[in-house]
Amino acid sequence: MADTAVLIYDEECSLCCGCMRWLKLHAIGSDAFEIIPCQSKKRMSLFPSLSEKACLEELHLVLPDGQILTGDKSLPEILIRLRYFRWLAFLFKIPVIRLFSYAVYRLIANNRYIISKTILPLTEEKI
């Protein structure tokens, strides 16, 4: 558990729930991620300084050292913890990829409820 990263996501978003399910399936180990809904009491008790408004705006990844990465900045660290996809993390060192990932992440994050309605149900149950 010492190397476990905490992912905080919006459990009211079926796209977000589907992504969390996918991450659990592809994680390098069962302890690669602890996945916590933004709306949960557990999140409120573990991370009281993280407002619900902030964690509903974008994904938050809390690294084992306590560093918090948000949105597209969390993607390389997430990839490092995935089987078969770890090699993609190096791409985020390329400036144009970072810029592109920011734009794509914002587009998806800002429209996730519309996307969720389009692909509903990605998941029938909570994570």
C-alpha cells in the first residue's frame, strides 16, 4: 500500500465510472490505485482541504508522497501504473503532446455529462 496512488473522481458521471473501472482492470497491481468518489465521506475525511467543487472539475491523483496532480497533469503518473500502457508516459515529456493532452482533457472534462448521456450506461454499478 505504500506505493498506492489515490484517484478521486466524479461518481455521478458514467464516463468517469467507466474510466475508473478500466483503470482497475489494467492496473499493474491491485494496490496501484485506491479509487475514491469525490462525493464520499472518505474523500472528505482523507483530503479535507480538497473542495468538492475542485474535485468535480477534474480528476485528482494523490501520489504516495502527498503530491496532488490534477486533470491532464495526472495522466503520465496514471499510465506508469498501468500494464501495457506504461511506455506511453514518456510521450508527455514532449511539449506538443502536453499541450494537446490539455486541450483534449478539457474538452472531455467540460462535456463529460453530455458524453455520459450519449454512451450511457458505461457502467451499471458504482466503483
